[in-house]
Amino acid sequence: MSLSRRSSLALIGGGVVVAAAIPAAAFLATRTPDSALAPWDKAGRYSDPRMRALSYALLAPNPHNRQPWLAELVGSDGVTLYRDLKRTLPVTDPLSRQLTIGMGCFLELMEMAAAQEGYGVTTTLFPIGENGPTAICRFMPGVGKPDPLFAHALNRRTHKGPFEARAVPSDAVKRLSAHAQIFTDGPEQSALRRLAHAGWMREVRTPDAWQESIDLLRIGKAEINANPDGIPLSGPMIETMAMVGMLTRNAAANPESPSAKPFIERTANAILQAPAFTVSVSQQNGRADQIAAGRRWLRLNLAATAEGLALRPVSQSLQEYPAMKTIYDEIHARLAPRGETVQMLGVMGYGAATPRTPRWPLESRMRNA
């Protein structure tokens, strides 16, 4: 569709009016990426109990929605899990620490789903080192004990919107502290707010880091359905802006552009207005420690959902690339003064429901599928 500048009108104070000549049917046809959201509805509907567990696991949170997992069914009771080395974040996650955390989220959710049906899972991590499988798992019937947190697996979301201006109750903080450190006031919370905001803005202003996100944008229904990973942008306003050529990757690559600034500001405001911050620290930083951090993050997500709370990672300040070093060093001096590693940083509070995150279907994430 070829559109002139007469096709839209930018309003003083923000907003856009689109010309009536744009076909409504074309707009409506682009609104919901149904096929990319289908894995949420198909979870648990396979005949093989391993496939049922895996179908829940692929809904796990992971960095930039890269979905870096590949699974292989072995024999009658085995699953071998690999990290897909084609799905990387070479700029912002050069050591693949965050991607490994995502694998930990996957494993925890898989094991919880299996336990819900009475299957225990024995998991051996990195059986031949980093260059081989992430885990070899064996499903054992009759020994799994259901976990109450699993009831919230299909309701869990990675929150993307603003938070309400109300505090997280102290009793909820106490329960959630079983999964992470929670800060709701005091100097540590103020420091985390400053550092999380600084980390976000540093990433925005580092061209290579920002471009990594831009390259993973999926704009509109067609793109999301074709590639249901990365960072999805959808909804009426997004779809309309894309249709009239106001939202493109080239435009969004400039942080000062009208395409990018609202997104940047929304994320900054979510950090600045968040009522609570969550921190996960590990004593060591080996691959097994990163897997364990992912397990804790998944459980924190589910526990927050159980409390009616929304959780969002804001771990830019923890990323190990040169431009982030000063912020990385400061946050570790504060929270890991004895050489520990801060694995995850998040913001939490009450917020409106967030849409499901698009996912690749399970069959496409099976090795040799």
C-alpha cells in the first residue's frame, strides 16, 4: 500500500489520526497473531507425558524471547535438552549467562509440569561439558509430587506495562522472599532504582546493544506469526502505525525517533515508578549456578502471579559488555561485595494484565523435527 503524508496527522501533545481511506479490513486482519499464541492453548494436549511437560516448558520466560531451547525425546522415558546455539545475543549477553538462565526457567517449568502428573524427573546438567547437551532428563512415573505454584503457569506473564501507585503488602514480600531478595523502601531500593534506570538508558544509548533489540522486533501480526520469538509489537496503535509506515525498524533504530521514544520512556517510567525491586544473587557463576538462578526466577514469577503481582526483568545493568562495565561494577559492589554474582534484577508491583508472549510451536523446538 502506498501512502502519502496526507494519510496521517500527528497531534500536538501526542497521538496520530489516520485517514479514513485506510481499509478497516486490512487493519482488523493484522491485530491478533493467533498462530504465534497457539502454544499457550495447546499446553498439555499431547499423548506423550514428556511432550505434555515440554509444551508447558516452552512458555518459560527467557531473554529477548529468544526461546533458545531444543529438546530430543530419547527412548521411552528420556529427554535431552540443548541450547540452540543459533539463538544468541552476542552483544548484550556475550557470555550466554542470561540465555543459560532462560534454560533454567525451562527446566524448572518442565519438571513442575511433569510432577503435576505424578512424574519425577532426574536431571543431569552438562553431562559432557558446555559443548554438549544442557541436560539429560529421565521421567519416572509415580514419584512426582505436584507443586502448588504450577497452578499459575498459564497465567504467568512477563509484565510490559506500568505499575499502579500502590505498595506491595508486607505479607506478600515475606512470602516472595523465599525466592529472591525484595526491596520496597530504603537506600538499597533507591540505589537499585537508579542503577536499573541507568542500565536501561546505557543500553538504549549504546548503538550495537540497541540494534540487537531492533533486529529482534516483530512488528504486527504477519511478522509475529512468521517468527514468534524476539520482541513482539502489536495492538491497534502499533498495527496502524506500521501500516502507514510510521513504525519501521530503521526509524526505531534511532532512540530519538517518534517510533522509539515512547517505548523507551515507558520502560524508564516502569523502572522509576516500580514499588518493589527483586534481586537474585548466587555465590558462584558457573553454568549450574546460572541454571539454578533460572529456576529461582521462574518460581518467583509464579509466586508473584499467585499474589496478583506483575514482575518484569530489568537486568540491563547486569550485562557483561564493555559499555555497561561501570554500572555493572557498582551494582556488584553493592549487592555482591564478596565476589558473588547478581544474576537477575527485576521490578514488581500491581499492573494491568499483559498479553501472552508469542511462542514457536513445540514441534519446531524438537531436535530433528
